[in-house]
Amino acid sequence: MIECLTPKEIVETLDRFIIGQEEAKKAVAIALRNRWRRQQLPPHLKEEVLPKNIIMIGPTGVGKTEIARRLARLAKAPFIKVEASKFTEVGYVGRDVESIIRDLTKLAVQMVKSEAAERVRGKARANAEERLLDILLPLPPVEKKGYPTSQGEELKEQHRRTREKLREMLRQGKLDDRVVEIETEEKGSTAAIEVISSSGLEDMDINFRDMLGNLFPKRYKKRRVKVPEALEIFVEEEAQRLIDMDQVVREAIERVENAGIVFLDEIDKIAGREGGHGPDVSREGVQRDLLPIVEGTTVATKYGMVRTEHILFIAAGAFHVSKPSDLIPELQGRFPIRVELKSLTKEDFVRILTEPENALLKQYKALMETEGVHLECTPEAIEEVANISVQLNERMENIGARRLYTVMEKVLEDLSFHAPDLKGREITIDVAYVRERLESIIRDEDLSRYIL
């Protein structure tokens, strides 16, 4: 279940998408490898080994969230990102912290269900093909007509040959324009249950779909659709029938308990400060509510009970006003690893624009190619964009690498607008072009606020 990657391989993979922050990458790589190591231990020792939770300290836009997200993707683990500031102490209006685990479990069920559907897709497609052929060529009513046995056998053989010809035509796409009438489940029949489930009452661990299933029986409606769409609808329906949902839920809960990752953003916003007046009381209350979840407890979800002892928690915050030591001591003790992420420099910005697999410039070039426009940026222009981004971060709020998005959008605004009229053209962005597009903004302090 957990990918068997060495810490060095994990860091190398993260390097393909995230520039710098070696210390943070090293910390998360060790945390992920420790999960694999734990799986190799004997059962009595495995239970005793708890994850070493991490606090990432650093300004916005330096890669905290991206590191955690890429890590989860790498481990194929259930992952959820939540803002600590949106939770309130039990008794106040707002979401309670146990909903984090409920949401994580729901995501895990969807993830495992999707994997299971992929595994049975071949068989589901074969079944769907048979259903569609039954509609295109219904079975001959041999018995009803009272045909002699020999004639009946001949009709069956003729039907089989015709069916095989139709199957071949279906696979070759020759029936794609034909319209068929199919019966599908009416979504409106479960709408009331969905509304109730999504209204926050799910936190009471009541499965309204099961309770009210008899009050809202499934209803079907007839639809006229083209053959390819009908085939896809049948494939989905057959896949759902082939999936063992009990097994899916069991595997999802096991995956949450042993491989789940929770990214708690804005942890600094709930760090209580001296005095304990006003909203700080609620802040400390949220910390105390978080404590049992991080420490290890059992949370009731609509899929069953989920233990949180071995879920990895990665907290992150800028800590401009508060410090990690402002968190209650018990919570501090549950985050033994602290990593400070560095502010990004001009050199980092240049690398972010060009090096990662999903680099910003690569994205813009690909977008322009869809319009038939070949976009190039000179190295000097890239340096100028990085330089201006650093200046804007220094003069205003430092939003890290997110500044590059807003600056690049402004540089390429006119080009993006006129791109459909420039088909087949090669456009080169140089220093002069960058300065021309951004000169007024750099010069005017008030105008520069429009670029965040």
C-alpha cells in the first residue's frame, strides 16, 4: 500500500516540482519512509510506533502546502488539507475538529472505490457491451412462436452471427451515430437524502441513505442517447455492481488509519496569546479539541469507527505574530519535528519559472500552443520578471511564489487576449516587453496594489 521509496528517492521526486526547501523535503521524506518501516515490524511493535508529526514554519507561498500535497500523491495516501482557523471549539457555531477525520475517510472511500472500479473495468465493459447488444438486437421470440426445433435452432444461430457482426461494428465505432433508448436511475429520487447528508447532520454519524432508502425507492426514467454514451453509462453501472463496497470501506478505513495524511494549514491562527481574552479563549479551545485527534482517538464516521493514532499530521503556519511556543504545551509535544522554510530569493524565482515539470512558463507556452502561437521568453526577460516579483514582495505583502502568477498574468495579458488572431506566429518576450508591460505598475505604488 505504501510506496517503498527511499528518503533520497522521495526528495528527488519532490525536487521535480518544488524548488529549494531541502530541510522540509528531508523531514517529510523521513516521515514517509518511517511509515513503510513501521509496516515491516511485528504486530506487537507496530502498534507502539507513532508518526512524528511535523510543523512547517514559513511565510506564505514558499511551498508548504505543495510539499505535503506532492508527498500524499507520491505515497498514494488519503490526504486532506484543512485550515485550522475554520474550526471552532465544541459549543460554538462552526465545524468541530472530528469532521477532519470524517472528510478524510470519505476521500479514502472514493479513492479505493475508484481503484476498484479500474480493476473491474474490463469485465464491466464486457457486461455493458452485452446489455447494449441486447437493446440493438433483441433475442428472437422462438418459444412463443412455436417454431419447429430445427427452425428455432437456425434462428438462434442466425441471431448469434448477426450479434457478432454488430459487436464488431460497435467496437469499430460504426454504430456511434445510432440513437438507443435506455433506462437509467433518476437522480432526483435521492436528492432529498443528499441534502440531509450534506447539511452537517452527517457529523451525527447517521447514514440517512440507509435509513430513508425505503421511503425514497429508486426510480428509473427512459432516455434516448447515442451508442457511445449508452455504453459509458452501462460500464459505470456494471462497475458499481461488481465492486464489493464492504471490502472497499474496510480497505479505505485501513488506509486512513495507517497511511492518512492531514495537512493543518494556518495553525498559527489558533495559537493563543497572553491574556486569554476574547477570541483567544476559542482558539485555545480548538487546540484542546485537536489534541485527542492528533494524540490518538477513535472517531465515529458513517463508514465505521476510525482510529487516528497512526495518521500523520503536518501543520503549517507563517507565525508572523505568534510563535510555535504559543501553542498549548500538550499540542506542541505532539509535533516534535519543526522545519523552518526559507523566503524565496530572485534565483529561486528564476528556477520556479523554468525548472519544475509544471513550471509556470511551460504552462503558458502550452496554453499559447493551443492557439497556434509559439511563445518564447529570453533568459533576461525571465530574470526581469523574477526581479520585479521580488521588488513587489518587498514593497508590499510578501506572498512568495504566488507573486509570479500575478506578474506573469499581467505581462501576458494582451498576448492572451489577442492570441486567436496571431495563429502561426512566433512571439518572443524580451526585457523591453516585460518592462513596458510593468513599468507603470512598478513606478506607481498605488497602482502596484492591483497586482495583489
